[in-house]
Amino acid sequence: MTRTAYGPAIREAFEWLLANRPEVFTIGQGLWSPWYVGNSMTNLDKQFGVERVIDTPVSELATTGAGLGAALCGYRPIVIHPRVDFMLLAVDQIVTQAAKWRSMFGGQVSAPVTVRGIINRGGEQGAQHSQALHSWFAHIPGLRVVMPATARDARDLLIASVLHDDPVLYIDDRWLYEVEEELPPAGPVSLDGQGPVVRREGTDVTLVGCGFAAHQCLQAADALEREGIRAEVIDLRVLNPLDGSAIVRSTAKTGRLLAVDGDWRSCGLASEVIAIAAESRDPSRGALRAARLTHPDAPAPTSKPLEKAFYFGVDDVVRSARALMG
Amino acid sequence: MAVNSTPKLVGTDVLGPLADAAEFHGPIALPADAAPYAGAVETMLTIRRAEERIADGVADGTIRCPCHLAIGQEAAAVGVAMHLRATDRAFGAHRSHAHFLAMGGSLHGLFAEVLGKDTGVSRGMGGSMHLIARERGFFGSVPIVGATIPIAVGAGLAARMDGRGDVAVSFFGDGATEEGGFHESMNLARVLDAPVLFVCENNLFSSHLHIGLRQPTNSVARYAVAHGVPHATVDGNDVVAVAQAVEGAMASMRQGGGPFLLECITYRWRGHVGHREDEDVGVARKADHGRWKGRDPIGRLVAGLKARGLMDDGALARTEAAVALRVQQAWAQAVEDPYPAEGELLARTWTTGGAA
């Protein structure tokens, strides 16, 4: 076991994939730069060569399409978008092409391309350097969406995404890059059977989140325990296709649900989580008490006090969970 | 107050005779080794008769899905396909029946697909705009304009990595050159040295709009200059001119050369979508339409072959009859074939775990 942070854990996944799978290559903006993608891909170009670690022109659409094209020809490319915001220039290739090629060609075609979008926000970066938008993408049949909250998942879910035959959108979060964990050596992982997990057991309230929000939920559960509130925490991990069974089981027990999501509220993932719980609620157990904690429905600001109002903290999770107890 | 409802052409003509409907009506000049072009007649006739069969199906309501016909444009598809091999990777667009058939795709598979049948090339999940024949090197067509151009670049990159001299081909129309992705793709292919043959079938119209209303000139080859890509512009209704340009491009592309843009000037006889000739849309189309039929890629090739003594009326009649029979049999079979089962809806969405 080696103590490894989330950012370097992502790099471990690349290293394992490039060393063990000749059909893997990675392509995107900034891959030959020491700073574009944090410490998650440092010197991969020097280790594996610029033919397999390809830095590109500023062409998100063409780069993503090229990843799909290579995937249709036997490769397993990982397309890198240093920010989710930039990735939006390639939405046609992700949503209308990669996600649909299997279905619209009658199930005869696999498109094993992994698109990695990085959430990189805060620090007064403002409206166009802050988006997450995982709910948007999780809406799309045929596109698997994966969002790791721990160092172990950051590494293993990336390996699993690349080894899977469906297109996968893997979204990691720069706010998690320093979070550490003891990791066993890297190896092959299957994405099949991966889904939401209970990170912490509890009986009073269910906290559900993904990515950085799941991390916040765990910290909030610690604080709530000190108040005598036992929170159960579910880390969603795989947003599409979303397996709701952990949510259903947990809320059957707790009767209270706080859906926490580091994105907007309207038509978002938090709403989906509550819908899953509500639809399956056994009326004989009484009403489900549920609430959402999300960003306000406004573009991300730059000004410090507005940014403080925009992003919720662990204390907000604690407060929202406590409110459900009343 | 009266308003001016006639849009003004902004584009200047740089194509000259190539875009002039009155030009190139004579027999096609054949090279010394003309034998392969007798086969090209049969392929082009197959495409035309198949699309006429589809047009009839659209007209009588048997076919419901949108069908974009390439009648009149057969030479570009066939000329390119003459120099491809089954391990190449070609991608098409909304108007790709001809590409699919030129590369050896199944007539019955095409008919069954446009009818939404389980025996279609896309198992009835795609229709006219989603054709595929991977075993023949046709990797897929989709109707989002320009969408397969970057995909072809990735296929070209894969071919380069494979190192076996295969190439990628991207078929698209002049309208696609107005998409940003086209320019990103040309530049990316150049930077990556990806062997991609960009084939623009410039039929002078995108839907209802003439290229002169959309671009400053009527040729798209200037974009190749801008992206440092070698290029050629040919009479797209001359299968020999197309094939020879492709042969020349392939010589370098298969030896590790990068991309090439081939612009084929052509004209579609039917409307943008559906079976009608649709003469009432777009500027200049009505006046040119009849004259463009005089630049028929099939008739001119037949005339060329006859002039060289390589085809006579009897041989042509036999070819026509054979094609008609194959079209009729494939259609009859496709009409009888079953539709996909309802459960396939979810099963075909995911590679694993999708079945309800």
C-alpha cells in the first residue's frame, strides 16, 4: 500500500494503461505542459513518447471526434479537456456521436473512447472556468458518466472507463487533488458492476453526493456525529447508468434524504436522487423528508464575497442535514 | 414599402467550366487501361436504380425515414472507391447511399435499413442516414453536417499508428465546409500527418441555398491551401478524373503522407431530401437542372466506353437487366423482412448491462 493523493492517483492510472495496453493513447490540450492538468499527467509524454501522449491544437471538437474515430478502429483513446467548460465545444461528438453510435448502428459498433473533463473552479475564475454539468451528460443514454470522489476511485475508475467498450465521460475535480489514501498496486478494473456505494453507515439521515460533494458529505457526517446525528453517506461514483438501489435501501431506513450536488439545482442530479427515493418510497413508512443542497441557479461569480455565497461548504451540508432532523 | 426578397449572390465564380451546366457533356476520355471502367458502369447503374427504387418507396409512403438521394452524383463515390481497399476506413454523411454501395455494401441491407427492418445493415436502428459496412471499409454515415470529418481524422491517426498503409476517407458536401469542425479537422490532420482523404462533393447547393449565397467563392479548395493540405479539384461527374486524382493522392498517402483534399464538382438531380426534383427551391437551380442532366456521369462513361469499343448496346442492356433484377429481388426480400423486436431498444444502447 502506498499513500497517494487523488491527482497522482490519476497519473498512476495513465501509467498503468499506457504501460499495459498498447491500444491506449491520450490526446488533448496541454499534455506536454507541466501545469495544464495539475499533477495528474506529469511527464507522461517523456515516459511514453509524444506519439501516445499527444498535445493538440486548440480544437476540442476535432480532438474529441478523432478520439472517437480511433476508438472505432481498435484503439482506446483518452481525450483530455482541462476544463469542462472547454469540453462543451465538443458536445456534438460526445452526445450526438459517441453516445449513439452503438445504438444507431444496431449494436454492432463499440466506441471505447474515454473523455476526461476536469472541473477546475473557485479562485475567482468566474462563469466560464467553473462548470461541472455532470447532470447534463448523465441524461444521455449510451454515455457512461463516472465521477470519482476518492484517490482510489480516481485511479481505478479511470482504468475501468478506458477498458470498457462503451464511451465514458470521466469527470475529476481539481478540489480533490490533494486528498490522500492508501492504495494497493494498480491493475485492471471492470466498470461493470460499479455503482453507488455507502461510504459511511448511519440510521438518521442519508447524504448523497458525487465527486467533491461526496467528499464534503463525509466530512459533514463526522461533524453531525458529534451532535449525535448518525448520517449515512452514499457516493454515487457512476452517474449513468445510475443504479438507484443504494439510495432506495438507505432512505427506506433513514426516512430523510439530503441530496448534495456541486452543480445547479434546476433539473439537476440532486433532483434525480430525490425522485428515485420518492418513487420507491413505501407509503406505510410515512413521508420521505428530502432536501437539495446545490449551487444557486446563477453563473459562477468572480468577486470574493459572491463566490463565498455561490459555493456551499461542509458547514452548509451540516446545517441542511440538521434541518431535516427537526 | 416594398422589400427586396431576392438574395444577392456574394460568391464569385472561380470554377469556370467545372460549375457550368453547359460544359462537359461529351464522352469521358478513358485511359489506356480502361477495363476497370466497364465495371464502374455497373456500380453506378446499381446506385442509380437502387436510389430510384428508394425514391419510389418514399413517394408511395413505403419508406418514411428521410432519404437524401445522390442520383446524378454517382461518379464521385465510385471513382474514390475504385482505389480503396477493405482495410481502409471511410465515413459518410446524410447523402451516403452511393458511398455505401460503391464500397460494396449490400443492396438488400440498404433497402432493409431504409425500411427499418431487423435485417438492415444497422439492424433497422439507423435508417437511410446511418449506414455501415465495416467489412468493406465503410465505417459509418451520420446526418449531422460535418460530424464524421473529425472522426475520419481519428481513423486516419489510427491507420498511421497501425503502420499498414491504410487510409481514412471522409465524404462530405460543400455545406460541411461551413462548419468549424471541418477546419479544425483539416488542421489537425495536417499537424498529426494523418492519412485522410477529404472528399468534398461540391454539388453547389446546401439544402436550398446555392454556394454563391453562402461562400465568397464557389470552390472549397482554397481551404486546403489555408491548411497546408495538397488538393485537386475535378469534374465530379467524370469517374475517370475522380479515380485518377485519388490514385495520385493514394500513392503518397499510403507511404506515410498526410491528408489530401479532393473537391468533386457535381450536381444532385433530386431535392435535398425526398424523391422530388424540387426545382422550385434555390437560385439558379431551375435553369441549370436540365442542362446538368446532360452531364450525366453514367451516360458520359457509357459513351466513352462505346467510343473505345469496350461496350456495345447489347452489353449495356444485359448490365441494365442484371442490375434491375438484383434491385427488384433485394427490395422484395427487404419488404418481407421482420422489424426489430421491442426489447432491442435498450439492449442496443449499452455494450453490457443495458437489457431491461
